[in-house]
Amino acid sequence: MHARRWRFQIVMVTVLILEDDVDCRELLGEVLATRAHSCVKAGTLAELAGRKSEALACDLALLDINLGPTQPSGVDACRWLLRHGFHGRIAFLTGHGDSHPLVLEAATFANAPVLAKPIKARRLLEFVQEVG
Amino acid sequence: MGLVALPERDAFAARRATIATALLLLFTDCGFAAIERAVHGDIHWMYLAHATLGALIALLLWRSRMASARWSLVAYVVLVLPMLPIVWVIDARALTSGAPWQPFTGAKLVVLGLIVLTPRSTAAAALLAIFIAEWALFWNHFALWTHPAITASGEPWVVLLYFMAGLLLVWMRWHNHRLDREQYERDLEAQTIREVSQVATAVRDLASTPLQNLELSIADLRSRHPEEQLTLERMDRSVGRLTDLRPLSDKEKEMARVRVLRTVGEHLE
């Protein structure tokens, strides 16, 4: 009964998307927009820092773990967010295996699930809805 | 750091051992020639011929860095076999001269050399057998059991002891070599698994974001063009199959491991 009720209640969530792949970033934004969620997008930690106030106001941060070989990782971004008082939920997105050092590091953050790529659009929307 | 391939490692060891033997024989032949000259006043041509052969082989192998283990072994045998007549002639000359003689010094030195320097332990065992046969022939030819000075010096037991110890040491060399090979196989297997695992992980990591994009694109298309249900389902199935390939990486690793073990096994045979 409860499940049926939330399925029809659409809660708008502001999602911070940190993803280095432009296509993936835009597509995540578009899929979330179909449920009226708004997004703040960034490709690197520097970009994220540049939009600090918007980023910190988000309800959910979806952080890609590997942001490129020369860039700080999603784990660094997570630390940055927590250091600056981010109060929303954090989730990691990754294409790496469970044994990758960065994934292992990401798994140490409490209440920050690590979602494996490719994640189904429906599963992603459900997750965002749960946060809301 | 990668492992050096087994044939290359064997070839390097065989070439090094053969060059060492050639140089050793060159110096001992020259040394014995000098002793001969001091004692008898002349030099036997066999020393000089063998020293020249040693110098030639050392030079040839030194220059040909790509010599295979087989060629090095052939060169080694070519170096060692002339020792048969040389040992015979030296011992016969000493025996017939009537001068005080330490019996079979040459044969004992040859045994020690064969144990340490022969590139392959099977070849070492074969050469030891040839030299003991020659020694038995020599013993019989000169009827040395009737020679009081020789029997008084503990012969034939001392020489036989040398040969027995030689065979035992050669067997130990063969055993150690086998253990070494087994360790090499294990290292090679571990290295291959590591490499295959790295490749599989890299492929999986690189494929993840494109697959994610396809997944989200299909979802986007579905929301915009729900009437294209059939096409969207086909795309869904294809992406699903590609996604299912990722867990296969572990199976791929296992298959690669089996392939490598089979290749190593064939190579060792």
C-alpha cells in the first residue's frame, strides 16, 4: 500500500551530477528531468567548486568516481562536499570493479552507496525518488 | 617486470657455461703445456691443438650472442670429447715413463668440470658415463690391478668414488633444475593471470560509461517516442547482452589461464 502511494507521489529533487563524460552527464540530466528533477552539472572538482553555493544546496550528489587520470576523483569531491557542509545524500557512480582502490575508498563513506554503471534509468529514478 | 622466456634463459646459461669451459680448458692446456716443457723438455701437440680449439669456440660463442642452447651444448661436447685422448695419452705417458705419478688426476679434474659446467644435467651424466668407460678401458688395457703403486694409492676405488659422487651431484642438479622450472611455470602463470586480469578490468572500465550512455539514451527515446516500442526493445536487449558480457571477464581469465598452461606444457615437452 505504501509502495503504491509513493509511486504516484513525485518529489522534486535537486541533483548534483559530477561526471567527466559530457554525454553521460547530459543524459543523466535529461533522464532526471523527465521526472521534473533539477540538476546541477559539473565535469570536474574545479567546476564543482566554481558552483559551490548551487552544489551545496542540492539534495543528492551523484559522483562519478573516476573523473579522468589527471583530475581529482569523485572520492575527493565527496570529501570536498562534506568539508563544506553538504547536507544532502551522496551516491557514487562507477564503472570500476569492487576491488578498485578508489571504489574501496568510496565504500568507506557511511550512507553513500556505490552504484555500478550501467545503471538502469528506472533504477536511477527510483533511487532519486527514495532520497526525496 | 616480465619474466625472461625459458628458451632464452636456457640459451644464455648454456652459452655462458660453454664459454667458461672453453676459457678454462684454454688456460689449463696452456698450464699443462708449460709443465710438460719443464718436465720433459717438449710440448705435446695435443695440448696446443686443444687450447686452440678452446680459444676458437670461446671467440665464436662470445660473438654469437643469439646462439641457442643446443648449439652451445654441441660446442661444449666438441670441447670436452678431445679430453678422452688427451687424458689417455697423459696417463699412459706418465705410467710408462716410470716417474712418480699421482694416478688419474686428469680424469678426476674432468669429472669435477663435467659436474659444474655441462649445460644440461642429462648431457653431464652421458659424458660422465663415457669418461668412466674410457677409464675402465685404460685400467684393463694396462692391467693396472697388477700395478702395486697404483693399488697402494687406493685405486680403483678413489676414481670410482669420484664418478659416483659426480653422478649423485649431477642428479641433484637435474632435480634442482626441475624445481626451478616448476617455479618458473608458476611465476609465468601468475604473471599471465595478472595481465589478463588487468586487460579484462580495463575493458570493463572503458565499456561502462558508453553502456551507461546507451542505457540512458534508450530511456530518453522511450519517453519521447513510446510508439517505437519494438525498436526500443531490440536496443534494450542488445545493451543487456553487452552488459551481461562484463561478468564474463572472470571466465575469460580462467580460459586464458588454461590456454597459457597448455602452451607452457607444450613448450616444456
